[in-house]
Amino acid sequence: MLFRQGACLAQRAAAASARSWAQGEGCAVSALDAAAAMLQRRGAAAAAKDGRRPPAQTHAPPPPPQQQPPRSKWMPEAPPPQGPPLTAAELAARERNNYLLAGTMAALSLFGYYSVTKSPAEGPEPSQETLVNWSGTHECQVQRFYQPESLGELEALVKAAHAKGRKLRCMGSGLSPNALAFHEEGMVSLAQMDRILHVDEQKQQVTVQAGARVQAVADELRKHGLTLQNYASIREQTVGGFTQVSAHGTGAAFPPVDEQVVALKLVTPALGTIELSEAQDPELFALAKVGLGCLGVAAEVTLQCVPAHRLVERTAVSSLREVRKRHADALKANRHLRYMWIPNTDTVVVVTCNPVPEGQDPAIPAPKFSEEQRLAPLRALLATRGTLPAEEVAALSATQLRDELLAAAPLDAGWVKRVNVAEAEYWRRCEGVRVGWSDELLGFDCGGQQWVLETAFPAGTREHPDGRDIAYMEDLLSLVSKRGVPAPAPIEQRWTAGSSAALSPAAGPPGSLHSWVGVIMYLPEQAEARAAVTASFRQYAGLVSRELTPKYNAAEHWAKIEAPEDPADLAAMQARLAARYPLAAFNAARRRLDPRNVLGSPKLDTLLGYPLAAQVQQPASASAAAPVAAGTA
């Protein structure tokens, strides 16, 4: 049995301490108490089930360097105690809560960032599984779930699926909000194929198994003086999922991460294992770099790296007028640029990252406000609801405070605007500077469980931006205001250069500029409220799709696209995708590599216009092939 609420609570609890440190709260006791109190208040028993969310990073500047905790893979270490001595009652409470959180963390250590519930069946044959993606927006009852441990086992699985015509969708970490990889008939996870195979320091390249986590790759590369060119917001994706959906970071000179792929080992149903690169079948390589798991299972990936480097991050608050005035120069002057627009306010949080000059150690000015002062606007607003005891409110981080505030009335546009105003003031108090390695600074806290729609659209070139990116935001903010959308913060805007991958939403020449904009609604924990927010978000996303997507020639992020329920909206989306991407060539490659369509899914087949006739072709070798179960779920 799957406890959806337990997974949700466990995800929030697991992130509480990490989020507290990242935001410079400087008190491990507060984070642990907050997480434990959250579990006690809403059901600790449910939270003991499987489920884990990625460690949170933060938008806000960190504490002074001497207070910065050492980084670890899952949870930061606690620094020496700070603040006034604890009373005996407080010490007892801390010990109790630490045990509770430790039990929760142990329950989180079994799988990736999707929730899995095992059936009693064990052994060489796969058992049935229940999977829920990280945001809790999609659930899948999987008949056959595999976790191969070697290339040979993966090849046998794909061959067997091809022989029997059985579905076998490949999944990564389960982080995609739309659960693109889910299929109830059969799935394969490469979580056990996570080795870093080779680092070539001379070529500045790394070859990894596709199940390797991005953060693990970054950690290994650091030992060799290397890093990846860019990072998405979360570093706990698998390399396979990271590249196959065209994930991206921000930087007008840097393409999405699929452009870092220089070679690919693909396990295909019809042709077995093939190797692709610019030198080996470049046309198929251009299709397969963002293949969405449809052309084959990406087993090994070689990535182009760059020298490891530190960045200076500056966070400042601006207005629409100032952003519009300085935007073209900002794109040229900054290696990485990100805007966080706060709806129904004239507030834009501008985050820039630029290399630290070699041999220099930039001075970091002392923060203008303490963490208590930064959080005061959010805490004061939450206190007006009277929903939490003051001691619990005092222990919450900024993102936790936002979650609690929005959960109070997530669809009340007036209330959401008040939350946004408080968050805008929080960011004014967070202006500051920090320095760190690129893989540490380019990630950030995406908030709690959520619905999100992100689109990419062309915006000229870095040298000559056409202004459509700012015009898009003006149109979007106007729609939110005029239609009374209860839109929370932030609406995030980032930029990349063009990608040579045919199915990248940012496909285009190297000098082209593409803007990515994401709208969001956070999901409360109560089932009825989640359903209401889901319905509201569909209206919000539909508004964006109808009013802005065609006007700006935008395309949805593959990990965040949802097929509309309305037939007219679906037909419009299919027409847009067909006009934007070389789907005839892509579907022809699918028929050649996967003639029985074992790797596809109804969602993708619907969106990509894959002909049903291709799904019933019989492979010539079907009679000779035998099913093989590799690994156990």
C-alpha cells in the first residue's frame, strides 16, 4: 500500500535541515524540531514510508563564511551549537525529534526521488510496483519494474521486451513533474547502473553510466579539476534523464545540457546496442540526444566538461522598468542570469553569477539584515492566520513559510497576493553576495511539491536580443492580474543558447538566444485542496498555452508538458509540435530502432503523432528471442 501523504511529509522533513543550512539559519536544532513537529502534527506514521526529495539549495545568500557548513551528499553536518544554551526541556525535545527525523531519513534511503511500494513477491522475476513521482502529481501501478546492474542485463531486458512486444519505459530519478517515463505495463530504472566509467583530463570529457547522478559526476570531476558547463536547478537527476529531456540551466552563451553530450551508447530493441556521435551517424545522434527514451535506452553517456571554477553570485531586487532598461546589457555582461518575477508586485529578483578571477578571493560584504529580520515579513503574515504555534513558525525557513502561507488559502487571489508582497520584502532583505563552486551555486530550491509549466521561445541572439523575452513577461504578468489568477512566486525566467539536438525546445544555431519561463502552483497536503489546486493550475497553464505559446512560438519543456484534456487544445498542441520539430524524421527513426514501440507511451505517442500501425510490427527474430529478467525491483 502506498501512503501518498506519508511520502509528501517525508519529502518535506528530509529537506528541512538542508534547507535551513542553505538559507543560513545557522541552527540545526530549529531545522530538526521543525521537521519533527511537522511530522508529529500531520502524521508521523505515514511519513515512515518510502519517498525522498532532493536536497534543497537556496536563492538567499548564505551565512558568513565561518558559519558555512561542510557540504555532504544528502544532509549537511551540524556545526558547533550557537545561540543561548538550551533548557532541559528543549534538550529533551531535541533528542526526541532527532530520533524521529533519523527514522524518517532511514525510510527515505531505499530508492530515488520517486516513491516505490513493493509487493510481497521477490525473486528473479520482477514484482509489481506502485510509483509516484517527486511532486506527487502522477501515480503508476507498474506490472514489471526492473533495475539492471550491468549493460548485459539491460541488453537482455530490452531484447526480451522487443521479442514479446512488452512495454519497457526507462525512467531516471522520477523528478519530472509530468512523469514522462511512467508506464503501467513495464519500466526499467538505471539506478544500479550509476558508475563513472572514465575521466579523460586531456579531452576534458567524462563517460558515465546513464544512471549516475549529476551531483556524483560533479563531485568526481572536481577531483580532476573539471566540472560540467552548466547545471539545472536540481543536481540529483540521473545523467540519462538530465539529457534526454533537454534539461537546462541559465546562461545566454550556454546551450541546454544535451549539447554537452559528445557520445551516446544506446540500447535499442531492433538493432541492439549502438554507439552514436558526430562522427558515427550524426543525423541519428542529433535525434537521439533528446530522444525522450523513445529511440533506445541511453546506457552510457560521454559529456564534454570545462575546467572547474568558482562563481560570484549577486542577488539584487529590481523593478520591471529597470529590468527592461538594463536587460540587453545584463545578458551580455553576465555568464549566468536569472530573473524571479513576483506576480502582482513590481518586484524582480535578479540573480547573476560570474567567474571569480583566478588568484583572487572577492570580499564578501556583511549582510544588511540578519536571518531573523529577513524572515520577519513572512512570519508576521503567517501569524495573522494563527494556524501554527509561534515556536513552530520561528523554526521554518523561507520556503517552508511560503508553503504554510499558501496552504492557508491557495486559490484566494487576494491572499496569494499578500503572500507575494511579503516574499518580495523578504527578497529585498536578502540582497547580497556569495562565492562558491559552479555546481554549488547554479542549483536552487524549487520549493515544495508543485505543478509547473515551463516553455522556451526564441529571443534573438545574445548580442542582439529582440526584446521578446521581456515582452512575454509583461504579457504574462498582465494576464495574471487581469484574470485574477492566484499565481504564487516566483515566475522564473532563464536563458540558454541554441541546441543542435533536433527535439530540444531550444533547438537553434549556436548564436541564438532562447528564454525559458516557468509558472507554478504549490500543492498542499490535503487531498481535497490538492485537487482544487490541480484544477486551478490547469486553467492557468491553459491560459499560457492559448494566449502566449502561439504568439511567441514557444515550446513546452519535455519534463513538464501535459496533454490537454480539451480536444481542441490537444489538437492545437499537436499541430504546434509538428510544426516545430522534425517529427517525421524522429518517428521514422523510432520505426527503425523500435518497430514494436516497446519504448513509447500513450502520452508521447499522442503528442508526437506516432502512427498506431508501427506498434504492431513483429520483429524477424521474435521466435528466437527468450524473455530475460535482469535484476529485481
